[in-house]
Amino acid sequence: MSKTIVITGASDGIGAAAARQLHRNGHQVVVVGRSPQKTRAVADALGADSFLADFTDLGQVRSLAAALDAKYPRIDVLANNAGGVFGDRTKTVDGFEQTFQINHLAPFLLTRLLLEKLIASRATVIQTASVANRTSGKLDLDDLDHDRKYDTIRVYGAAKLENILFTKELHRRYHDRGISAVAIHPGNVASSFGRNSESRLMRFITTNPLTRAALLVAPEKGAEQIVWLSETTGWQPGGYYVKHKLSKAVNPQVNDTALAHGLWERSEELVRS
């Protein structure tokens, strides 16, 4: 059965690879990206719809949600794949640290704004997380912008931990109403991800031909789990998957239900402000 599948961060990397594969499999793919040129190129090659949204601007996220809600009678899959790792601490136009906003707050807002349609569609919501969730240290709900202490890798890890906590809380709140939420680690993918980071290690890994070949997988390989989760039901909602298997190699805070609840409530406050 053909599904309507919205993929953010689909102008490049695993998002674009997933869009191509799902289109080949007969689904209606909706390509969402930040770059007009890249997004249009991917969408035009597939004959697919496309939408632009820069996640450093929550106003654009709200406009995106309104446009998607108006155009599609149902959304069967929302793949929150957009994200990134950055260098120097930078605030967005909304006043939030950009790694936190792009990786967590923007997809949280998009999902919340589309929630009634996702519930009516009995949709799958996929969150692209990362094994970096284990490097986050202790998540502080009173310092989500990392005003007190900033480190590129730690901040990115915190955002990936937030992705998993969001998935678990989305599952707890809405699974009984039809939502199937899941988080994934797609692997260390050879894409443009991380190339603009101020972290020397991250730039070395993502730009050096030898490290890319030895340590990174092709975007098509990284996209496999998005495709699998979009098309099947034989997986555990609320889970975090690595290589098509439930992973127990996570930050211990992943299992903190009070933290997941608190992050949801705090995120609600922030997107209303």
C-alpha cells in the first residue's frame, strides 16, 4: 500500500537516499530541506513535492506544518531526519542554541503541530538519533541552551539524547491513540554532515578520504532503517534501533521517565514563548 511519507533533511545524505528508495517502492514522498537548489534537485528527480524550511527559524517550521497539514489528507510517516553538528556556540533568531533547536526543538514543534493529523493517520514518527547520545553527560532541563558550559560534541550528544527521550515520551502519550514512534541510529554516514563543524576531529572524519572510506557508510546504507520502519510493522514502538535491532547501548538517562516527561513539558514552554 502506498503511503504519504514526509522526510525532513531530505535534500542530501540519508534523507535524500531514503526518499529515492521509498519513491522507487511506490510511495508518495514529500521532500523537505533547507537548501532551495538541493531540495528542488532531489524532488524534481523523483517528481515529488518539496517544501523549504530552515530549522534555525521556528517561524518557518510553523509555516511548514501549516502547508503540510493543508496539502495532505493524511501523513502516514513523518521522518524527523534533519539535524547537524556545529562549532562555535550560536543563537538562532528565536534565541536558542542552534544545535538544540535544529536537532530537537524544531522537530518537536513540527511533530506537535501535525499531531492531530498523525493520530488520525495512525502514523509512524521516526526520529534520527545517534550513538552520540552516550556522550551527553547529564542532561540539565534548566540549561538546554548550554549557557553555563558549551562543548560541541557534548552538546550534539545531548541533542541526540533528547531525540530518544522525545520518542519515548511521544510513545507514552500517544501510542494508544495510534502513533508509532521510534528512534534510530543510522550509522556514521558519508554525507555533508559535520563538514562545517569547528571540531577538528569531526571535520577530519567527515572530509578526509581515508577516514570517510574506513569509518563511514554510504547514505543508501544509512537510509535502510528509515525505509524499513516506514514500510513494516514488525518493530517495537517506543524503541531505539541500531542496525535493525533494539539497542541497549544508550545513555542511562534514556530510561528516566521523569526526565522524558520534563523535557516534553519544557519544550512545550519554549516553543510557546
